[in-house]
Amino acid sequence: MEPEIFINFKHYENAVGYSVEKLLNEFAGVDGQEKIYYCLAPLDLRLQEKFPGMKIFGQHVDSTGFGAYTGSISIESVKGIGIEGSLLNHSEKRLSKEIIEKTVKKAADLDFKIVLCVENLDEVKKYADLEPEYIAYEPPELIGGDISVSSSKPNIIEQASKICENKTKLLVGAGVKTRIDVETSLNLGATGVLIASGIIRNAKPINMLVSLLGNR
Ligand code: G3P
């Protein structure tokens, strides 16, 4: 099975604004676009129009809808510019249970895919029944580091994949840097990985993406 690779561009300087176009231009030439998701900052989501062959996702959405909601990123507005899904509840953008439930439900009604980020097994259990499109397990202490979730938490990944079975697809993230991390995650039952610094902070981001895909 080919892995699904979700790249979180976060708000790194080389991955927002005009700089992100340079990165997307490079990534656009990589084979296997159907399995790659580019999670961009809100102001960059309009680039979906410029890169129609790439799957651009958001990093956060609100359940507010249209109206007097200053600062909102409504699912409706994001869908309106051709975006099909978004991360939600990332460790760097945590939400209450009430808001998560409301947003996941609204997304399902609008046929919008949610990658619901969680930090531990209890949260996998708590949220799998909401049946978001994906649950992304990311232990916060490993985010941005060099120890990967697959080498550090194999048992949790395995348990999480059992909980998610027949409900939602499991992604794992934090410290992912190598093809072996990706393969180990798949062998433990994940559908793919969520990765940021391994690609975005790499001196040659495209080479890292290609090697994670196993194309080289
Ligand atoms: O959303 C992905 C992320 O939080 C993992 O970050 O830098 O460890 O790949 P990183």
C-alpha cells in the first residue's frame, strides 16, 4: 500500500506567502500527487486555483459559517475556493471538545474532510467515534524533534489503529524523517504520516519528499 503523506507547512518563513509558491512549484513535479496533501496557512489556500493538480488542505477551520464572525476561517469559505479538507485541533492550535464535535459534524454535513489531530491514546478513544476522515496521532513532546513517533511509540500506534478500524483512517506524525519511519507506521496499521520539519526545514525539501514516497 502506498502511504498518504500530509505535509504541514505550519507557519515557517519559507512555507508561507510568496515563498510557498516556490515550494509548491517544486513539489508539483513529484509523481504520486494523489497521495500527497499540502496543509497550508489560511492566506495561502487560494493557491489551490493556481495548482489545481495538488491537494491543498487547511491547517484549521471554524464551524461558525458565514456572518458576523471576525477572524473566522469558515468551512464554507474554504470549500468555496476549492479546498476539500483541513487539519483540526493541531497541538499548536488546540480546541475544546465541544468545538471539535461541532466542527467535525459540520464538516461531515458539508462533505469536507477533517484530519483531527490528537495527542494520546485517550484522545484517539474519545474522538474516533466522531468518525472524522482521519485521526492524526502526534505526541507533542516529539513534534519538531529527531525521534520519530514510529520508533518511540509503536505500541500506541498499533492500539490506535485498532481503535480507528472501520471508523476513520489513522495518520501518525512527529519526528518523521525517513522512509523507514513511513514503512514502520504503515506496518503498524497507519494509512500515512503527517510531517512538517522533516520536509519544510530540510535543505532540499523535494528530495526528502521523494524519498519518503519511496520513489528513490
Ligand atoms: O503536524 C505535523 C507536526 O506537528 C509534526 O511536526 O516537525 O515533527 O514533523 P514535525
